[in-house]
Amino acid sequence: MASDRSRGFTLLELLVAMAVFSLLAAMAYGGLTSVLDARAHTDRAAERLDEMQLAFAMLQRDLHQVVDRPRRDAYGDRRPGLMLDDLRLPPRLELVSAGARSRGVRSELRRVGWELEDGVLYRLLWPTVDGGMDEPQSRVPMLGEVAGNTVEVLAFVFHYHGLDGERTTSRAWPPPEQPNADLPLAVEIELEAEHTGAVTRLFALPRKENDR
């Protein structure tokens, strides 16, 4: 009699096959999870980098458009076109910028500020240059809120010519010994965030014709 060649799988063979399939599926799932986690990590890092680059680009634009034009506060007192009181909490950089445009034809002056509060770096805007209250009309979060890259340190260092003509630095502006100083030569920004670490940028400021 001929042997039966149509014999199916035994229960043991099915169990072995299922075990092998489960092992391969687990390995494939683990590999896919690792790839997805790496992709998500890369996307978050890219988002944080984009957010930081945008913040520095806006800072650079404001500083490049700064105008050495004193303004009047709500009490009529004169304030310099660029100022930072390092004793104020939180410290706030304020400046008069020529960046705003009226109907796309000409530039108008505006009052701009930068401030770090609760781990978020804000860009501040006031409706007018002169007068108005101390608090801005708008506070736009630039870094530390969207991508969760909390800002831990923000410091400004002003490079300028001292009374002796030599280059020096100050963390307040105007410097206490030169309350009527012109704009500094450059502003150095020290920023440290939770995920991107410490970053330093140096931005040159516009100079008067006779200073070039």
C-alpha cells in the first residue's frame, strides 16, 4: 500500500511554527518601535533647533535695526533708545527699532523688548514709542513654550568704548559710569536651554558714520 503523502502538520509542529512567528513578530515590532522613537526624537530636536534659530533671527533683526533715539516713559522722563536694567526682575532688554513699516512704504519706529519669565523667552511690543505703560501690548513666546525647550539662562553683555577709549563690557546698559553713552559696538547674548545647552551669539550694532 502506498504511504499517505497528504498528512497535515502535527500539533507540535504548529506550536513550534507559532512560537517562531511570535518571536519574529516581537523582534520586528521592537525594531519598528526603535525606529519610530528615533524619528520622534529627531523631529523634536529639529523643532527645538528651528525655534531657537527663529528666536535668534528676531533678536538679530531687532538689534540690527536699533535706533539711538531717546524715548519718553509714561511720566515724561527720558529713556535711552537701548536699555537693560540688570537689577530688574526679570531683566528686560528694551530698544527703539526702525523695523515696523507703514503700508509697506517707509519704516516707523517702534518700542520692542525681550524678557525671560518662567523658562519662556518673550518678545514684547508696545503700540507707541513714547508714553504708554510699562507693560507691553503683546507678549509673544519665542523660545521655551512650543517645543518644551525651557530657557534656563538669558544674559546680555554689551561691548563698548569706555571713558579711556579702550573696549570694555557691561551687563547693564547704559553703563553706570556712562549714562549718556552712544549705542554699544555689539551685544553678546548668552542663552542656555534645557535640551539645546548653552549658546552664545555676538551681534554688531549699526554705527554712526563718524564711528566707522
